[in-house]
Amino acid sequence: MNKTAGISGIFQDPDLVLKAAEGIRREGYRKYDFHTPYPLHGLDAAMGIKRTILPWIAFGAGLLGAAVALHLQWWTGAVDYPLVIGGKPFFAFEPSIPITFELTILATAIATVVGMFALNRLPQWFSKWQNDPQFQRATDDAFVVTVDAEDPLYHTDKTRALLESLGAEHVRVVEYHEE
Amino acid sequence: MNTNSTLLAESNFVKRMQLIGVIATAVGIILSIIGMMIDMQRFLFDYLIAFVFWGGIAVTSVFFSMLQFLTRSGWSVAVRRIPELTGGFTPLLFILVLPIVFGVGELYHHWVHPEPGDVILAGKQSWLNVPFFIVRLFVYVGIWVLMYFVIVGNSFKQDTRNDITPTRRNWMFSAPITILYGITITFAAFDLLMSLYPHWFSTIYGVYYFSGSLVGALAVITIIAVSLRRAGLLTDWLTSDRMHDLGKLLFAFNIFWAYIAFSQYILIWYADLPEEIVFFTYRSEHGWEVVSLLLLLIHFIVPFFLLLSEDTKRNMNTLLAGAVILLFAHLLDMYWLVMPYYDHDTVTLGWMEFAPLTALGGLFLLATARQFRRHHAIPLNDPFLAEAGGTQ
């Protein structure tokens, strides 16, 4: 059966997009999004999107990686199987730095990628908008705005009027097919 | 939107810079003369620190500008003029190198007056001899001054031109001159600093000096940019995005310095050979271990954690604190390289160490202020200026 995904419209002018983002936010909408062919400076601020916590995840993972690396080298070299090699101490910070560095980077990188996927709720195999030809222009030549029908403020006529007043073109209701 | 004036000749900022420059130069020269009369050799070592510190920053500032032409960077046009103006100190190096030329016997006594029967130094005689050394110093300075007049000169010329011929010339010249800069800064580090103790050598030494100088240059650029912003000048160009960019570079190249410093240290630590380890034994005894630990702390650990976050790089107070700490750390680094060869049995530190440093610092400010009076503080007519404009 067909269900309503929401209302979409397109913009050609990036400045208009930023103004529209503020306009929609000021009306109180929460479930809306902009889809742009390239990253648009200032869009996050205009939409009121909060800073991501991803850096803190990366930082924590980095500290964990460093701790694991130091512990690994100390335990294997000085506790579990001490061997005298070239008269060097069983454990010292100097030769441990490269491995500590590598494991810090490894943990940080993995945590950043996995964290990014998790925070973005990726992978998503299906989007309500994906089969709409107008939406597909977001990867080509237009800035697409979508307002989700699940938003409490969603109202077919009012939302359509709002988008049109903000300068959106080809404003239309988008439906999708659900098995 | 760009309502700010780009000619700062009449601004309090430039006037104050000039006043501090005059005072510092005068005080520094008087103290230097007193210092020379008290202890000539110690003064020369102090002078060498001041020379490699301010000279390295000025020359590397010009290199930073050249790098922007080499990479055709757009973002940096908003801040590129600052290192071009501080690079105005470079031509003075022709005169400022003279104390080193006249003091070569005192500074580099190890190889100027080698002990009889020293086979190693006899083998290095064809490179480390006074006439060739002095010729090399002038070649380095000559290439740096040439680099300054070509790159910065073309950048100034662009201000009054409608076509982009001067910028095109810089695009062309920046590649070969970058190679010349890389060679001269490496060999200048070998000659001026490493040959203080000619038995010891490290092939990474040139990169070490370069990386430290680049941190120093970026710290100076950042300090001037923050000061300009605080004075309400050029605020259309010195946006928080640009300041964030400067913070990122400062942070990244400080890690580069730490990487180079550690690369040198780990190889010497592992091999533990008497002729190599002496560099670090000199710096881990008789109080020098405190200086070494302080260097590790303020040249890496503190600025690393201070500038790690985006918020601290965008906050002008923390960014300025990071730049000031790193500029001081670079100075400590130069002191740490030079002074153990004056006396490694005590940490020599008194007012004398600051005398030539103040004098050359004053001249650095005077040269910069003079350039600020004569030139626009933003490269007008640069083809990428629009790209660098505020995106706030």
C-alpha cells in the first residue's frame, strides 16, 4: 500500500537554503532535512544541529588504545616472558612509543568510523524518499528539502504553504510503497 | 561586506608594535654591549640563539607564504600577508650574520682550533674550515634574501595590478625556490648549530631545525592574527574559520616537530653508541635534565592537549595561549640546542641570555611594523581572495 513520506521541495540557491532551514526550524519542525549535492557551509548552524559527540568517542578510544598498548608491552616484555635483548631494560617508555602511537591511532580510527556509522544510524537499506525522482536530484543539481509526515506539526496544506513561502519550488507530497 | 581598511599605517596596533620594537632594540643593544664586555664567548653563544630563533622564524615565514603559492591555496590568502610582512626581517640577516662571522673562532672553537691528532676533525676539514664556512653562511643568507624579494616582492606587486602576472610568476618560481630553501635551511642547521660539537652528527638535524622554525613562524602568525582581531582590524578576513585553520596548522606542525625529535632520540637511544649518545648525556646531567623535561612538556605535551579540541582552536584566548607557549618552547629548543656546548656542567641562564634575543626581537618588530606601514595587510587583487573571504 502507498503511504505518505512527507513533503519535498527543491531550491537552486544555497543562500535561500540557509534561510529556509532557519525558517522551518523557527516554526518548530523537528523531522525535516536538507539533501545537498555538496557540503553546504553553515547549514548545520541554520538547522540548529548540535555538535557531534564523535570527537569524545575518538578521544576515549585513543586513550584506551594507548593504555592497552603500554600494558601489552609491559606485560609481555617485563612480566610474562622477560628476555634480555641487547642489554635493554625489560620495559621502557622510549621503545614503547611507536607501538603505543600505532595502537592509539588504530583504536581512534576504528572508533571514529564505527562511531560515525552508529551515530548516523548507518547502514540504512531503505529510505522513504529514495524512489522519488525529485529527491534524486539531490545528488545532481538541486538542494532538496524534505519534511517528514511523522512530524507532529506536519499538515499537508500548512507545510506546503510554509515551504513555498520560504522559496521552495516544485513543492509536492511524496508517497512511498510499503509491502 | 569588506568594510575594514587594509592599510594599517595609522592604526594603534602598528604604532604600538613600533614603540615596543624601538624600546626592545635599544635596551637589547645596550645590554648586549655590556654582555660583550663581561663575557665575549657567552655573549656569542647567546647571540647565536637569538640569530637562529628570529632568523629561522623570518625565513620560514617567507617559506610559508611560498608554500601557499606552491599549493595554489585559497583559504590562506586572508592570512598570507602576515608572514610576508614579518619576513621583512630577512634582508637584515646580511648584517646580523656578521657577529657570527667575527666570532667564528669562539663559537666553533672545536673545529676552528682542533686538538692536534684529531683524525675525525681532520677528515672533516674540507667542509669545516673558516673561509668555506663564511662563504656558505653568505650563500644561505643570499638565497633567503633572494627568496624574500622574489616571492614576497611579487605578492606586493599583485596589490596594484589588474592582471595576475605577479602571482603567475610566484606559481612558477615557488617550486624551484622551495628546493633551494630546503637545502639551505638544512645546511644552515648543520653549519650554525650541529658544528658547535663537530664530532657528533645527526642526519635528521636539518629537518629538526626546520620543523621547530615552522612551529615558531606559525606561532608568530597566530599571535599577530589574534592581536589584529582583538584590535578590531581585518575582522572581515580573520574569521574564526581562518583562525581555526591557523590553529590546526600550528597543532599539526608541532606534532611534526615532536615526531622528528622523537625519531632522532629513539635511534640514538637504541644504538647507545658513545659518539652519538653524547648529545643526550650532555642534556641529561647537571641540571640539563630539567631543561630537557621542560622542553618535552611545553613543546609537546601541554600544547598537544591544549590545542587538540576544535573549541580551543576557535577560542581566541586558548589559541593565543597555545601560540605563546609554542613560541617560547621554540626559543627553549634553540637554547637547549646551543647552550650545553657553552657549558654542559651548569645550566647557564641569566639576563645575558636575553640581551641579544631582545635586540633582535626588537629589530624583528621594527621590520614588521615598517612593512605594515608600507603595504596592505591583505593581498588585494589576489585571484583567490574571494575564496578566502569570510564564510561565517
